[in-house]
Amino acid sequence: MTFLQTLIIAIVQGVTELFPVSSVAHSVLTPYFFHWNLDANFLKTNFLPYVVMLHLGTAVALLVFFRKEWLDIIRSLFKARKQDSMRLLLLIIVGTIPAAAIGFVLEKPLTKLFSNVTSAAIFLIVNGLLLFFGEKVKLRGKKQINDLSFRQAAVVGLFQAFALVPGFSRSGASMTAGFWMGLKHEESARFSMLLATPIIAGASILEIPHLLKHGGHGLFLTSLEGGIFAGIFAFIAVTILMRWFKRKEINAMRPFAYYCWLVGGLVLLTHLL
């Protein structure tokens, strides 16, 4: 991967990881769109760890943006009076377990999908359907995050596992599940981002040894450079997204659904015809 390719991938990843449009699908489709002739062995062995490492910048951006929540959570470990923050921590833990467990079991079988342009485009279209119709089946929510039961938090967390399939958005699936559990739009987006932080950071850290072993220090350093740019654009993206969901309690997902249908449909038309 050249520096320019890494920069483009990082910008795309930083934005699409948090917008509900599937960063993984865009990581697959971006080389196709720009006609990059990437090495087949790199795509098979190192592309997934490479992309996951870019997510480390996204995790840092989320930690910075939601620093107040995370600092309150840390304080709650030492102060019994911080019951709300302690409960939020427990909800995050419960919500993290399903996706982490499924990812551990199914990561290798699903890795084969990561260089398949057709499947990424198809699932991107399906993701659009989930966003469009998923928001419609539930009336406006009224709950705050701490109003969720632990079972409901687990359901929201379970939906994160959809992101293992290129084309499905982790944030889109978990936010939609949050709507179904009765969360306000802004609260659902916030819970989705808080759940994402340990998942993204944990996956990134686990892939560091793989990159060093199979990709060498050159690819590892390139991935870190990409992570910096991904983090910058992820911070911009989450700022825009949280303001959007604060203003929109109805049809907030509609523009993202249209985008998924448009991009997925165009890729299928150009790839299959």
C-alpha cells in the first residue's frame, strides 16, 4: 500500500466506520473504485488486519469525543456515589460480549468475504433496507441509555455482530436495535459509539502481532500513519453524526439508506455488466 492509498483508505474508513454505511464494505469497494491492483496475497492475509489497525485511530477519536462519559466511568470504580456511571459501564460490558464472542468464533470464515466486491455491494444494499425499514417499525423512543435492561443492552450489542459481514454497518445495526429497545435517537447513537470503543480498540490491539509477523514493520508503520488520519476524520464524523441525531428523531436513517442503495446498486451494475 502506498501512502496515498493509505490516506484515501484512512479517510474513507474514519468516516464510514461511524456513519451507518459500513466501513468494511467501503474498504473492499475503495480499491475497486480506484482500480488499485493490490497483491492477492496481501488481500488474503494482511488486508483485514491492515484495515482493523486503521480502526485504532477511530477508537482514539471516540475516546476523546466521549471523554466525559469514560472519565465518569473510571471515577465510578472508586466512588460508590457514581451509580449511574457504574450502571453504564455494566451495560457497555454486557453489550460488548455478544459481538466479541461471535467475532472470535467466525472471524476466519468471514475473512474470505473481505475481497469480494459483489457480496459487499449486495450486503450494502441490504444494510440500506435495514436502516430504512428498521427505523420505521418503531415509534419515537423516550429512553435514556441507563433505562435499558441488561437484556436489551445485550440485544443491541448482538446487532454489532452484523458488521462482521462486509456491507452491514456496525453502527447502523446497533443504532437500529437501540431504536427497537426504545432509545431516543441521540441516545441510541451515543450507546452505539460507546459500545464500539472497546470492540474497535480490542480488535486493533489483537491484530498488531499479526501485522508485525506477516506484514513486517513497514506495513505496521503504514497502518499507524493511516490510523492517525482515520482518527482525525472519525472525530469530525462523530461530531456531525451526534448533532444530526440530536436534531432528527424521525427519518434520521433515510439519507444513509439512500446512499447505501445508490452505491451498492452502482457497484453491482458496473461489476456485473
